[in-house]
Amino acid sequence: MTTIKLHNTRTRRKEVFTPLDPDHVRIYVCGPTVYDRAHLGNARPVVVFDMLYRLLRQVHGAEHVTYVRNFTDVDDKINARAADTGRSIGDITEETIRWYLDDMGALGALEPDHMPRATAYIGAMIAMIADLIAKDHAYVAEGHVLFAVDSYARYGALSGRTVEDMIAGARVEVAPYKRNPMDFVLWKPSSDDLPGWDSPWGRGRPGWHIECSAMAHELLGASFDIHGGGIDLQFPHHENEIAQSCCAHPEGGFAQVWMHNEMLLVEGKKMSKSLGNFFTVRDLLDQGIPGEVIRYVFLMTHYRKPMDWTAEKAAQAQKTLENWRGITRDLHPTPPSAFTPDATLLAALANDLNTHSALARMNELKTEPQKLLDNARFLGFLSDVSRQPTADQAPENTDQSAPANQLAPYADKLNDLRLTAMQSKDFSAVDHLKSALLTAGVEVRMSKSGVELVPGPGFDPAKLEGL
């Protein structure tokens, strides 16, 4: 098996990745707060951790990897957007989630195995907060519940800061009911015009940090393998997640490996509306820049280095991809069950996601068009649906490849369930069928245009029976 090495923010070194359970690799990545279009910086972690997801699925088997990325659908920014526009919070969050999935799909990102919404886990958050209070790690003050930072001795270990340094260097909310300026909100009261849920501390809503801790525990357990996100989340969000999770569940270790992607620049400057260099992903797509071009530019730079988006890089990426497409135009991709990545390319990815070297290897494969096409698709490029293998190109062993007509009914059913869920706000049936398909080795791709099911490595038609 390929040895994967990842840089662990927690230990500040590159380490051999050893899953807690070799048969079940678990990864959690912080997702968006859904009140507006995703900007270019929001998209970078999506592409970075999509590449990690693809690598883990290739090395450990798609059926042995669970990837969770959440949606924060209760937040003061969402409340403010509703107040400013006069629209309902539900309409705003549903629309924004659809935008997000469509835009990230355009970048070639696979949808995670689970995409929990914070509002579906309020009960788990309330239970976790109550447990923290019972263990003297949290306290109630003026309708708020706050985490007591000084109750967790290792607070600051992830970011490498002392509490004193954090107080001096951070913007912290100074409130008379806080025992310590660094104490953070787990629960806060809601007025009648704001979203709220009944709790032992009165009607209110959760603080931001508790959301990810509760959802990660419910879906991945007290200990899991990898937690990812942008470097801007390292403090305070991830620091606070560790504190509350380890105090609520001392039997676990929460995330074993922490991975953070660096920030994004535009033409050498921090992206800012005031500088006129602020772009959403949709802005670029509407300007005619293909999603795979955006993806290529992202992967040109190692995830732990600041990435500079420039028009020159986009033009270079487009030229390269057009060249690949021309070389492979008359070819059809090898079915996933028969595909083996190029060894040099896979080794580059396994070395802390060295995507720059992986792309360099791709350009060496231009003399082998079939390998170029297959490895491009592995990296998330050249994935036109029209290029799926035709029936006469499928391997003879039908136990290892699913004809299109075999998976079509499941695609239709999943699409119908998804449309119904968007109205009912209950995605449990969608998650159940999607999980069953993934267990059967089927790659699930959802987009605005519908659902596509592709047999992946380890596809087992027998597991489809009874779905």
C-alpha cells in the first residue's frame, strides 16, 4: 500500500499517516456559512481536501473513507442577510447551498459522503453543552453558556499561543458576564425575531464553535483521523473545537491530524472589495473561465503556501488543459475499477499533497495519451460526462463494472429524493441512499443538472440489491 505522509499542524511536522482504523478512514473539513456566494478563497480548501479525499479513496478504497463537510445554516450573518433582504432564512440558506454545490461541482470537487446542516444537530449540541456544564468546563451567565478556557490545560497547543498572548493579540468580546476574556460562547439567547430552540438555559441558538464539535462526534466519533480547513480557522475556531471536544469526550482524542491550507491572494494582493480584486467562483465561471482552469491554478501551488491567483496563471492553465484535451480527444477513459494511477504522480500526492509535482508529471505523460487521460480524471480534470466508456469498451468482467442502465434507476431515485428533501429540509433519505451507494463502491456526483453514478474501485453490484 502507498505510504501517505501529511504535515500535521498539531505536531508541526510531516508524519506517516496511519489511520486509527485501517478499514475506516475519517475526515472532517469545516464548510461554509451559507448566506452568500462562495468567493475564490472559500474554494481553495474545497479543492485541496477534494484532492486529499481522492488520494485516500484510491489508497484505502472508496468504501473505506468517510468525508464530512458541514453547512453552517444558523449564524448572525444569515440573520442579518434575512433582515436586509426581507427574505426568509430558509430561502436564503437553501439557495446558497445550491449555489455552493453547483459552483464547487464546476471545480471538479466530489461531494463529501456527509454534508450535515447545523440546524439538524441542535439536540446534539444542547446535550454536549449540558455535559460540559456538568463537568465544570462551562458555566451559565445571563442567558449565555460559556466555555471556561482555563478549565482546559492544553488550550492554545494547536496554534502555539499562550492564553496571555491570545488576549493581547486577539479581538475578544469583552462582556461583564465572562469570567475570562477568552471564554467563548456555546449558547446564546435569541429574541422572538431570531431563530431559536428551547434549551435548559432558555430559548436560544448555538455559538459557532460548538456546531462542528457536535456534528463531528455524531458522524465520526470521539476520535477520527483528519480535520481540515483554512489557516484562518486555526484560531480561534479549531482551537475552541479541540478544547470543548476533548473536555466533553475525554475518552477520545478528537482529530489526530490537523491540516490547514494557506490564504489566497489575487495578483499579489489580499483579496478585497475595496481593491476591486474580489471574485466569487461564479464571477469567474460567468466570465468564461472553466472550473477546471480554476482547479488547475489552485493545484499549481502547494496547499501550505499562499496561492496567488493571476490572469497569467489562468491563461497558462487553460492552454495546458486545452493541450491535454486535444491529445486525448479520441480516447475514452479506463473504467475506474481497472485504473491504476501513475506511480510517480501518486507518490507526489502521497508526499503531503505535492500537487505541483503531480501536475509536472502530468505534462511528462503527454507521450502516453491514455495514461494522460486517466490520470487527469483522477486529478479532477477532463471529466466530461460524454467521455464515459461505451458498452463495447467496458471490461469483460461485468462484476467489476456497472453498465449505465444498471445504475440509472438509482440515479433517478437519488435525484427524486434530493428534490423532495430540498422542500422538506429532511435529507435523511438522501444520506441513507447515498451512503448505501458509496458502500457498494459507486461514486456519487451531484450537480444542478442531476445525479451521475459511476462505478468506482471495488464496485460490488451485489450490494445494490434491496436498495
